[in-house]
Amino acid sequence: MDIGEVIRQSGLPASTLRYYEERGLIRPLGRRGQRRIYGPDVLERLSLIALGRTAGFSLEDIAQMFAPDGQIHIDRSQLLARAEQIEHTITRLQALSNSLRHAAACPAPSHLECPSFQRLLREAALEARKTPTLDSDA
């Protein structure tokens, strides 16, 4: 299938396909005129790349899952480790959500007088020290 059909079926722009090609994640079979031609497995590969990105794998991690022979070799321990990280994030975000809901409904005259809100502030400050942000002045 030509690049236009891959674009239509995957929803990805040509620039992304070219970038994935540069990174070795996909390979065209050849060209028809100026247009790249891909095999039928390219859509499956693109779906695997999307799944990997959604799960938080880097493109480098994903590239290592694709063997030179075109086969997929996914390290199960790597999947389990990623699943554990996701579970940890879910637990942390659920606690944050619960704290925010409590603070929104807290009967204290001010949020700063609410013990739960104070705990939330302390936890946020600790997290900020561990995780640099893009908008920091550093």
C-alpha cells in the first residue's frame, strides 16, 4: 500500500511515518514513482508503536522490540515493570483526586485550615522536589 493509504488508514501524518522510518521502526518495501510503498504489516506495526507510546515506552524502547528480521520480540519483564509503574501512577493520581474532592467539600472556613488540604500541599511540595517541571526557572 502506498504512503497515502497508510496515512488514511492510520491517521498519522506523512512526517510521522518518515520519522518512524528514520528511527528504523517501519520500512517501506520500495517506491512507486515518488511515493513510498509499505507492506500490509505496517498498520500492525504502527498500532504497536501507538500502544507502546501510550504505555510510556520511548521510541528507542519500542525499536528494540522490533527485530531486524521483522519479528516482534517484546520482553515480558519489561511489560510487567511498565504495568507496575502505571499501577503506581494510578494509585497516586487516585489519592490526589480523593484529596481534591475532600478539599472542595471541606467545611473548614479556608482551604488552608483544612488538615487534608494541608497534607495535599505537603505532598505536592515533596513531589515537586523530585520531579522537575518544564516551566521551572532553573
